[in-house]
Amino acid sequence: MYHPRGEPVVFSRDCEAVVIPAGDTGTIPAGAEGTLTQALGGSYTVYLQGNLFRIAGKDGDAIGQEAAQAPELPDGATDGDVEQLIWDQLHTCFDPEIPIDIVELGLVYSCVVRKEDDGQREVDIEMTLTAPGCGMGEILASDVRSKVEMVPTIRKANVELVFDPPWTSDMMSEAARLQTGMY
């Protein structure tokens, strides 16, 4: 039987949640008691009644956590500064079951930034999943989209889930392989 280690939490209000790994959504009622097992990148994983649930960063207050802050660009930011901030945002996107961000896992295949005439930008991202049948795919893609669109001057982020080439652990960074013991 799974016994989570983490911080006990009590939901202070009804809260939208996503069941991991199925990707189904629902509402956890106020007063429900669980265990916070992961708090990375502005989202939270809570173990509750034998299931894992992903709580969006905007709902962190429901479990006594702070909401994620929007990223900022310095005055006179260059195209390079914007691109770096996009990659910084991608590093805040985590698989809810693996405490490693999607960039280090090797899930981001490409990120192309296009600057429009009005100074706004559109970003095209191709990414994959560690397992093609993962029910969390659209949830992760939505997380990527929303976090990239938080970057100032980003009008739209297009996120496409692709499975060619198939993901392998060889795509992980060396640090991620060491952290997971997959070296």
C-alpha cells in the first residue's frame, strides 16, 4: 500500500483538481484532508483517499499555499531575454508524478518564437510525453501554454503533443538521469 510522505493539508474551499494519471477533472470539497506530496513549478500534487490529484497553482490558496507569481521582463528587454524567460517558464512545468521539469526530462522537442510587427510574439512548442497513453498529456500541454502565455509580449502559445521520435530516457539531461537513477 502507498503511504505518502509530505505535508498534511485540509481544503479550505471547494477546489478543482485533476486525477493523476487519468486526467479526469472534478471538485474536491472543502474540509477534505490529504497529503501534499509535491509542490513544484507552481502546481501541487495531493494524495487523497488513495488517489493523486493535481491542483493548479491558481488554487494553491485552497490548501494553504501561495499562488504562482507572473514572470516579469526588465525594461528594454531583448528578444533573447524574452526567449530565456520562455525557457525559464518551461522549467516550471512538471510531470505531476516525477519531480523533474519537462525540459530536463527531454520532453520539449522545439520552441520557436516569432515576433510580430506590433512587438507581440507567438510561440510554437512541440513536446512529447514519457508515455503516449498518459492521461495527463493535455493537462501538461495546457500548463505549458498558460505558463508561456504569462510571459510579457506573448500573445499566444501553440503547444503540440508529438510522438515522433518516441521519447526515451536518453533524452533526459544528465542531471535528470542521475536524479532518477537512469544513467
